[in-house]
Amino acid sequence: MERLYTERLNIAYGELSTVHNLNMSVPSGVITALAEANGSGKSTILKTMARVMKPKSGRVLLDGKSIHGQPTKEVAKTTKPGCPRRANRIRTCYLRTIPVSKKLGLARERR
């Protein structure tokens, strides 16, 4: 199931169009990579999907709702913080609330 996806996304820096008519989905529960040549728009796509940039046209949807048309608090309510269960044998854990010294300790323990 895809919670995050784009529909006919067009992104531009001023008059310079960088991404044209992008339809893309990010499946839930797996790690997704965006790979392409330098200067192809990867960072621009990620910035738009993270609400750092606004699209020229098209939409970025989270759970079927456009993220650019909602207040930040409403978008944040739909995200699920914490440490998700194992997904394809790779475990991702959000360490936002752990002090840096603790993070470094965790990194040392994993070696």
C-alpha cells in the first residue's frame, strides 16, 4: 500500500522547469531509493515531497490528501513516529529524541 505518492508533479525553479509530469509512489514498509544521474532532480523531488518546495503543478498526496493544501499540523498528525516493525529484514528506527551521546554509544555497540 502506498501512503505517499505524486500525481502529474511539475517542479520549477522560477521559469526553469526541472521535473515534468512525475507520477511516483513510495510503498509503505520498505526502504525506497531514488537513483539517477547528478542534476536530474532527485533532491528537488525530495524537497517537494517534504514540503520544502511547492510544485508548479500536480500534487503530492499523503493518505490521499494533498500535503501542500493542508496546514503543517494536519500533515504531521498523519505521520506515525517511532520505530516500525521489521520490513524486508531492515529495521529503521527514528532516533530524534535520543541524545547525541547515546546515539554514538548505539553506533559503537553495533560494530
